Amino acid sequence: MRYVSTRGLPGDPTAGFSDILLAGLAPDGGLYVPEEYPQVDRATRSQWRRVLAEQGYSALAHQVLSLFIDDIPSDDLLEICRRAYNKDVFGTDEVVPVEPIGDGPLWLAHLSNGPTAAFKDMAMQLLGQLFEYELTRRDTWLTVLGATSGDTGSSAEYALRGLDRVQVFMLTPAGRMTPFQQAQMFSLTDPNIVNIAVDGVFDDCQDLVKAVNADAEFKARWHIGAVNSINWARLVAQVVYYVAAWLRASSDDEQPISVCVPTGNFGNIAAAHVAKQMGIPLDTLVLATNENNVLDEFFRTGVYRPRSSAETLATSSPSMDISKASNFERFVFDLLGRDGARIRQLFTTGLLTEGQIDLSQTAEFAGLRERYGFVSGCSSHADRVTTIRQLWESDQVLVDPHTADGVKVAAAYADQVATPLVVMETALPVKFAETITEALGEAPELPERFRAMLDAPRHVLELPNDVAALQELIAERAAER
Ligand SMILES: *Cc1c(COP(=O)(O)O)cnc(C)c1O
């Protein structure tokens, strides 16, 4: 399998999986996508059903990932999958349990039983194993520099902690994460994890990361890399759980399901799109946003209008508070017939001069639902609080605010789809206790495995909002290793 850029031109060189694993963005600023999606026929789907039933999630992951990764020997890839997906890491043998809510038609796919209680662990755990494997093979090392408002940073740290060849520097806005999120990150004692509290907001942290990356000499000297959501390896890891969700919610190889995905960056649902394009029987892809409804607006109107940070609302499903959806370009690439020149025009000059991408009058947008199965909706604070309460009262199912956005939007489409409709759970309620308390009048139960962490000593360095100070710290720490 070779990979191309969404902004590439015919004849541009292609790349292998291992290269794009460590690369992030393509050199032309586009995102990497497979040259074509592997096609999964009925015989393969039946075989996958047996593999999941008899050998479990990690064996299924191995089968699916093998279609995208041909530069890691099969036995090694299986071992990588086993280390990433097992009961020790994800708490259950199923790894991703999938269950109906009451009598249906809604189901829940539990994606957040990993170490940091958010679905990002599903991708990060694999990424950590792939990094260690590839860095060892190349006998090199990596400095991961990231900025987080909560979920991504902790999930990256739990996936990369203890690795010999990776040093992590994670910037957080001082005093602005929830107590749970702070405890989760700052209780870590691994020497390869450095938490940094920046005197500023999340955007300041992100600007610092950009500034360090813009210093080409420094970047090369300290092998600076990233683990952000545009990384193809993260996306392909997520394709596996759509296959598992279909296998677990369907009764035979012919029965399709639909999925509903709470999304911000179009990361999670991009994997559903890929699974559908591969021939996994996913009927309708229901996209759910919160009040930051950039994506809902696109699927309703054909106009993609990223917002400024000032226009981005701080909501009670904070992990979906985004102003532009960084993975969206991958979908538009497919929608417009994989025309890299057109994508380059739309996402660079087009966005700059017009501030939006308007596809409302195109034949591609007119045929979108039929061809790609997407529909969308959005949810508000009142909706999520009501949904959390109703679901608890009717079925004793407790969901976090992001998953509640998904359930709310899914319920609106339940009558229109003739299949089971599986809502992808993106976090555990304990991470967002404040909104749960508002909905139910009491805080969610704290799972045993998180208790010790809340009282553990904190390890975090304070830093002014200053690039030179950050570079000095990185150089000092990296040189020690
Ligand atoms: C990251 C995150 C999301 C949004 O996922 P995308 O891949 O950006 O669409 C939703 N819910 C939770 C809890 C998250 O951490």
C-alpha cells in the first residue's frame, strides 16, 4: 500500500506506511491518504467475523491493518496489535464492547475503557507501539512536542510513557484543565514524560508548538515530531473499531448497521468513512456536533466555514470545541474525485480569500448523502444535560457529555434508518463530572483504577509563554538522555 497527499499532483512520489508514520503532514501541506482503499469482499468479511469471535480484537486489528501496512512483517504487526489491544490496557477481553441501549434501536460502542477514559486511547496505544517498533528498526529517537487542552495529551502520555526512544514534552494551559485531567497527566512519574504548564491559554500553547516547529534547525537537531490527529496511523487504528462495531451489532454478513459519531476534528468519523469505502456494510453515517457546528453546517448546506478562535464557544463537551476540522480535507478529497490540484486551491487560496469553501451548487454535494451516507445534527448544553438524565432514568446507562451529543442526534435519525444505529462512546462520565452532576444531582462514580492518581504528587514544570524558554528546556532535557 502506497500513500499520496490530498494536495498531490499526478506523478508526485508516493510514500510507504513507515515513512508517513513519522512524518505527519505531507511536504505540500496536504494529508496522507492511501492511493486507493483496499476492498473487502464477502468472504473476507465472514473470515473477520470468525477471527473476532475466536481470536479477539487484536487479531481482527491485525487483519484490518495488514491491508494498509505492508512494510512491517506480519508476525511483528500481530505482536504490535497484541501489545496495544488487550485486557490489561482496555479492561475487558472484548476491548470494544458493543451493546444495545434497552430494546434498541440505539446501541453503544464502548471506546473509552483505555487508560485515560477517552476513545483517543484506541488510536494512541497502537501509535505508541508502532513508534517504538519503527524507531528501534531505524535506530533513532523522537521528541514529541504537543499542546493539549486535556484528552489528547493524556492519551499520548499514557501510550508513550516508558518508551526508550521517545521523549514527550506536553504543553498545557496553566490552571485551565479539569482537576481529573490535571491529575491524570501530572501524576505520571516516567522520566520520558515532561508536563509543562504554560502561563497562557490553549491557543498560546499551540502557538508555541508551531513556533518551535518553524525553527527548522532546532526541529532537525532534536528530532521534533507530533502525534496530532491528522496522523494517518491514528485514523487507520480507528477503522478497526468500526469493523468490530459492525460485526458485533449485526447478526450476519449481509446486515448493515449505521453509526453516530460525536465529532470535532472529523477524526473519529473519518475512520467510519474509510471503513464504508472499503465495503464494510455501514449504511448511514450520522455526524453529531455540539454548538460549534462547523461540520453540521457543511453537511446541511454544502458550505464549510471554519471559525476564528474568538468565534469558538467554550461548551460542556469541550473536546469538540474546534474552529476548523483538521481531518475534513480527507473527505473532501474523496468527494471531489481525488483531485489534488482542486483540493490545494480550495484549502489554501480559496479558504484564505473567501474564508469558506462553498460546494453547495456542485453535483458532488447534491449526491453526497446517496454516495457517502452522511447526515448530521447538532446538540446544545440543554440537550446533553437532558439526554444524560433521560438515558440514566430510562435505562441506567450513564454517558459523558460528548457521547450524549451523539445519542441526542442519533435519536433524531432513529426512525429514518432501517438498521441498528450504533453511537460511538468517546469518553467515560468520570472525566466530565461537573456536567453529570448538573444532570443527575450527583457526581459519577469514580472507578477504582483512578483513585490513587487523584492524591498522587504532581509533576509539572511552570513556564512563561516564551519560545526561547521552551527551546532551552527541550534542549536541556533531551541532551540528558
Ligand atoms: C477528541 C474527542 C472528540 C472529538 O473527536 P474527533 O476525532 O476530533 O472528531 C470527542 N469526544 C471526546 C471525549 C474527545 O476526546
